[in-house]
Amino acid sequence: MDLQLLSSRAIMGMYFARREATPNAGWIDGVSNLFGSDQAGETYNFLGQSPAMREWIGGRQAKGFSGQGITILNVHYEASVEIQKKDARRDKTGQIRARLEEFYDEGANHWATLLSSLLLAGASSLCYDGQYYFDTDHTEGQSGVQSNKINVDISGLPALVHGAVAAPSVEEMQQSILAGISAILSFKGDRGQMMNRNAKAFVVVVPVGLYLIAVAAVSTLTTVNLAPNLNPNLIAGLTIDVQMVAELTWTDTFAVFRTDSPIKGFIRQTEQEVELKAKAEGSEFEFDNDAWQFGIDAWRGVGYGYWQRACLVTMV
């Protein structure tokens, strides 16, 4: 019998191999900016829109910036796993490798977990303008009152097939997505200028129950083959992705984000990226427990960025 011990170095190698092979979820970069931090927290000032070009009459008219902002604190997060030496010695079926891959995936998915929490709390958590992130009465400067929290009555939509709010038809889902995109395109900044006039790329973030119908709704094939009253502009000149987020508890609700703007809807902040640490061969822990421990930890935080890059859509 082969009694060779799987070393801690080999186990750590498995971890880093998984890290190299597993890319970060693309939707995270699409909906959030990542900033570095070197202290307990960072303050982000939202300075408002830059002034628009105007005819030169009576000299220059310089405009100042607003001073609204938020502070994001860094939080210490960790995850640890323990492996008995006997299991390392007897692992002939790759069970340790499988556990370590899951262990890394948990760390890699942590940003998604944090952003999911922001999504779920968005209708009851304040953002930089003092309103809830998803709210019906955002206003600043010359913007007028604006809403990034909308309801769509699917029973009144032009569709050959009607469904329910938790199981809409493809036509209803498509038009509901369009309503969210249209809202984002309409948003103005504090100087009354359109903020998303050049928007071409969006992601629709849905719970598990709406995933398949959302994918069908943005499909080119679906648009061609279904009824002619489907809006062809859903895909004309736009890039629309669908992202399922398992943590979302919504049944009749989804969120739309603009993803091609340099300033995005959420903020990710990192003081210390994920580090792998071990108590293994030669450690007191090994001597006392005949086992090894591997842990990952990071200092990071998340917060709300521009609400104008997002819209919460509830089908009613």
C-alpha cells in the first residue's frame, strides 16, 4: 500500500492551481469599480456631472462640483479548513483536491456574495444622495425627480402569451427588461444633462426562478421566431447579458445595470487581497492535533456607487 503523505506544499499547490484556472465572474467587474485602500476606511466623494459645452458668451463660466459622498469601511473576512494527516495519507480518490477547489471557489465568489447583499438591501439602504439606492424620488441639482425603482404591469403589455409575475412569458420579460434599460437611459445628472446617452452594454441580474426566461428574452433567435410585436431594438446595437445570482430571494424582481461606464453602480474596496496561510508540517498545531489547517483571509468592503447606473424592476 502506498503510504506516501500528501504534503502541505502539494495541497497549497492545488489551491493556487485552482486560483489560476478560475476567472472572476465577469458581471462583478461590469457593475462595480475596484479601488485599493490603505486604511480602515475610504471616503468617496461624488462630485456631480462635468459641465456641458456652451457657446462662449461673456467669457468662461466655471462650474464647481458638489460634495456628496460615502465612506466604506474595510472588514476582515476569513475561511479555514482542517485536514487530518491520516486523510492526507489515505486520499486516493481526490477528495482533498475536490474540497480545496470548493474552498478556493468560496473565496473567489466572495465579491459576488457581498454584491448580492447590496442588491437585496438596495431598496432600504442609503446611497450618496441620502435616498435609498433603489428609490422613486432621487433628485439632485437640476436633475428633477427620478426613479430607478419601477413597476411593470405585465398584464397590460402587448403580448400574444401572458404569464404570471414569477413566470412571465418571453414577450413580457423582454419588455420588462426594456423598461429597465429605458429608465437608465433617461437619467440626468445634477446639471440636467443625460448621464447614459452613450450606453450600449447592460447586464440583467436575476434570481434563479427568472434565469431561463431572461436568457430567452435577450436571445436573437427568440426575437426572430416569436410574434412580430416583440421589440427588435432590444438587441439592435445593444449588448445585453444575463447573470443568475443564487443568493437573490426575489421571485418577481430583477435588476438592470449599465456595464460600459467608467463609473459604475457599486464600489468594491480592497485593503488586503485574499491570502493563503497554513499551520502544517512542524507546527505546534500538527503536533497537538495530528492535523493541518489552511486559511484564507482578506480585508475588503463594498458600497453603493452611482444609482444612475442601475434600475430595479418589479413585475406586477
